[in-house]
Amino acid sequence: MGNLLRERLKKGGAALIILAYLAFLYFPIYWLVTMSLKVRVDIMAIPPKWTFKPILDNYQWLLSRSAMLGSISRSLVVTVLVVFFALLFGVPAAYVLSRFEFRRKQDLEFWVFSTRFMPAVAVIIPFYYLWLNLKLLDSTFSLVVTYLSVNLPLVIWLMAGFFRGIPLEYDESARTEGATLMQSFWKVVLPLARPGMTAAAILVFLFTWNDFFFAFILTSRNPTLPVTMGSFIAQGLEVRYGEMAAAGVIASIPSIIFAIVARKGLISGFRSIAGLSGGGK
């Protein structure tokens, strides 16, 4: 009887800890959503108002502005292009690094991965003057190339570890069956690497979609969504808290949809990368 009671207490305690952690984790999301549905008086109320009449005025104000709609579409275009080209260039590069031996390979790997060590502030000034001199500042092209240079090493690093965990025998078996190198990569290895590609794509999507620093420096008339949201901090003497909260909710929707659609691939991708990255050593 005592053992049964202790077991129940352990389970109950574990459940309480999990619930407390989930409440701590999701409370900011709840607060953001409720702020977006409140009038300014309710938002500024002290103590906070937990019961209120929801409104959609903040969302209507945002969606009635062409600048907001333009920044949303611009962020989507830039993010999708960065994800596409990061996978297009990064996956084959990772395959070559993981499957072939050539001179100074380790130096090349270290150089690619070391570009992730630098803080963003160390490279933003060279990027700024590069695009300024090329007359490409404040353009979609400059943002895509800048984000690509930052995220491409991440894709190569993740996928190289993933490819090293896929046995080389798969490639050799396809080659003995008459497949070319490209066919064995495209039809055999690449389908096995889809979980890793999903994980890499989601990380690149999140890093690009949520970035404020690069977009703030490299854009002015054509900002992305995070920069436009930052402009709500001061509109005259008024801080538009409700509109900022509504913009935060809107900005979260694409990331949530992307994560839900690819959640199975994301989980299996991270598991595979964690389990297989040491397989090639």
C-alpha cells in the first residue's frame, strides 16, 4: 500500500512539474494573443484585466495598411528563396564533403563552418558597403544573398553529419546496379536524407523569417516584417502595443504552419542527425 501511494505521489509530482513548465512556456504566447484582442485601456490596466471583450480592431488596422501587407509578402518571398537556395547549394556540397576525399578537405570544412562563428555585427558593414556600391541596397536580391551566406554553412554542417550516418554501401549498391553518381545521389541517398533536409529547412526558415538585424541595416523603403513591427514602438508619442501584439501573432502564423506541416520530418530529422552524426567517424 505504501509503495502504491509513493508511486502515485511521484506521478502526481511529475505531472505538476510538467504542467508548471508548460504554463511557464506558453504564458507569453497567451499574453501576446490576448494583448492583440484588447483595447489600449485594457492593455495598460494595472492590475491586468483577465476578462475582457475581444476586439479585432488591431488586426483591421494592420491589414488596412499597404506597408504592412508589403512587408509580409516581402518576408515570405525572401524566406522562401533563402530556404530553396540554401538546400539547392548546401545539400550537394554536404554530400561531397561527406563522401569524397580530396586535398585540403578538412581545411575547407573548417572554413565553411567557421563562418558561423562570426557575430552578425562583424559582417554587416562590409555587406552594407558592398550592396551600396553595387546599387543593390534595399533590394530583395541583397537580402537573399546575405541571408544565404549566413545560413548556407548551417545547412552544410547539418547535412554533412546526416550523410555520414547513411552507410556508403547504399551508394555502392546503386553504382553496381548501373546507376551513375548523380542517379545514386538523387534516387537513393537523397530520399533517405529527407528528414535531415526538413530539419535544416525549418531552421533556415526560422532564422530568416525572424531576423531583424540584417533587414534593419540593409533595408529602408522596403523593410521586412520584423522591421515594420519595430516601427510600431514609436509612432509619435504613442506606443502601439495592441498593433505590435497583433503583428506578432501574424508573424508567428507562417512559422507555426511550417512546423506543423513538417513536424514528423523535423523530429525524425533531429533524431537522425543526433544519432547518425557520429556514425561516419
